[in-house]
Amino acid sequence: MRKVDHDSRREEVAEAAARLIASKGLEALTTRALAKSLGCSIGVLSHYFSSKEEIVIAAFRWADQRIDLRMQEASIQQDNLSLDQFFPIIKAGLPLDEESDLEWRVRLNLHTFALTHKDSLQAELEKNTQNRELMRGMITSLQAQGELRDDVSAEDITNIAFDLVIGMAKNLVMRPFNEREERSAYLFRMIEQLRPEKRRPDAASA
């Protein structure tokens, strides 16, 4: 029970740190500010995390886990994944509402931090590798089912889609919410062009 309480408290600290980063920026994440937001002493924080970087990594993982969960909820069994069912999975990973906006603001703040902090950089690189592998698996499945063109490698499609999503997320957080859906539509139009011509919606009516 003690371990469960410890893990639960670490999760609370990570969430509080993430929300502080998202609303005020990474520079606002001090042990004093974090302790104040949690209603505890700085000494209590040191019981759960030994350094600020550990807290930063925990905040990053907290945000990433929430993005992962949203995408998992949007997914179905990959054995029968279609391109139409792939779109909601990608959409679930974009900052299109307040909660996903918060998560992406954490990620984008920590991206810069990671460039000069070895452990944070390693955590981000590991997560990116995991996400690319998951996406490559879906792309490979779509190609095997004839849902995507096979004259472009799964590796290339994965890298293009992954990099586009990251870049789009960065641009979307700078826009009002009422503009984001329309602004993100081009990504799905681009993916649609990778559908074999015989499977495109307009082919049926031709």
C-alpha cells in the first residue's frame, strides 16, 4: 500500500508540474512554485524526486501518457485497420481541444529543455522511437491490406506522417481553437493521396 501511495503522489507532482509548465512556461517551474501549487513543503517534494530534471521528465511522461491513451481510445484492432479508421487515431494526437492543448504545450516546452539536458533528451528520443514504431506498424498493416500505396515505403510514409504531426501540433497551439480543425485538414488530404487510386472515394463514382 505504501508503494501505491508513493506512486500516486509522484503522479500528482508530475501533473501539477505539467500544468504549471503548460500555463506559465518551463521557467516558472521552480520547487517553490510547485510546492505552493500542491500545498506542501519543498522538503516533501525531495522525498519523491531528487532533482528538477526528474520532475521535468515525469511531467513529460504524464503528458505523453495522456496523448497515448487518447490515441488508443480512438484505435481499433489493427488487424482490420482501414485508412478511414486511421484518420481518427492521428486526429486524437493533435492539440484540438483544451486538454490535448495542455499536453502539447508541455511537450513543446520540454523539447527545448531536452536539447541541453541529457536524461530528458534520452527520455524524449525513446518516446519518439516508440511512437514511430507504432505508426510504422499501422502503415505496414494498411499497405498489406491495399489501403495505402505500396510504391512508397512504409518507412518513408511513417517519417513523413510523424514529422508532419509534430510540426502541425507546434503550429496549432499558436492558433485559436476555432481555427484548428480547418488548419489541420490538409494533413488528412495529403494522407488521402496515398490511398490507391482504385480505393479513392471519387473512383467509385467515376
